[in-house]
Amino acid sequence: MSETQADCRRLPFLLTLLLALVLLGIGVSSPPRGLFGLDGAHWSRALIFAGGGILALAYADAFRSRCIRVYMSVALPMLALLCVAPLAATERAAWGVAESLWINAAIVAVLLLVFLHFSLHTMPSAWRRGLTPARSAILGVALAVVGALYWEFRGGGAVAVDKTLPLAADLVGITAGAVTFWLMMRHRLRGDAA
């Protein structure tokens, strides 16, 4: 694993995770107004996928770094709890589409945690050692893009016939999230001197 002492700095990771949660929260709870010819729904998607992109890059980085894996092992169960927290005040009979999405998000967070730890015993060590921050970023972007495509063609975005604008909003959000993660976690590139 190409881990350095810089990977173990908690504050940058916590700030990055907090920013991802803020972006997701804004995107889910209060869709912004239209801007630059795009309506609020597209801006909401961009914010959601920006937060998701940050989380995807952090998740991919966990395969490279033990410290980040520990941080993600704490963060993923907390994300799952945050997803099911809104359901505590809602009767099971009153659950609708939104509640199903929250449940699915919690399940995905738990499954990602299980896969992360299971894969450490099944993936070739040479592959994991070959990961660098840049390679893990590419892997994270790929994970986020796969998530966006799944959402569009199999998930909640399947109603619209023309997928061009929604997918463009997703990709803009993923790109913004990836750049944000890279900037906030750039101390990893300085190695042990950081």
C-alpha cells in the first residue's frame, strides 16, 4: 500500500467528509433555484453527485491507505445511521418512495463497508500496493460514474426519456466533487514531510 504519514491526518479527511454531507444535505433537502438555464432539479442533482463524488474518491482511497480505511470504516456506518434517522419519526405504513431511497442508501453504505474489508483479503497485494493517490482518484471517479449511470437507467432517474441533461448535471457534480476532494486531500502528495 502506498500509504504515507500524511494519509493519517484526521482533520482534512473530516472536513472533506463534512463538506460531502453538506452538499448531499443541500441537494436532497432544498433544491436550489434555476440558474444558467438549468432548473433547480438539475442543480440539486449536481450537488448530490458532487457529495457522492467526494465519498467515492474517499472510498477508493481506502483501498490504498490503512488510515483512510479506518476513517471510512467509521464513516460508512455513521452515514448508514444518518440515512435511517429520518425514518424514526415516520410510521412504517406511511413510507413512500423517499423513505425507500433512504433505506437503500443505508444498505449500500453497509454493503460498501463489507466489500471494503472483504476485498482486502481477496484482492492481489501487488494491485493494492500499486495504487497511488492519482490511481485511486481515477477508481473513485469510475465508481461515481457507474453510480450515476445506474441511477439514471435503473434507479430513480428512469422516468425521463432524454437522459442528456440529467447525465450532464451528474457528471458536472462528480467532476466538482473529485476536484474538491483532490484539493482538500492534496497533503497526501507531500508524503511524510506533510
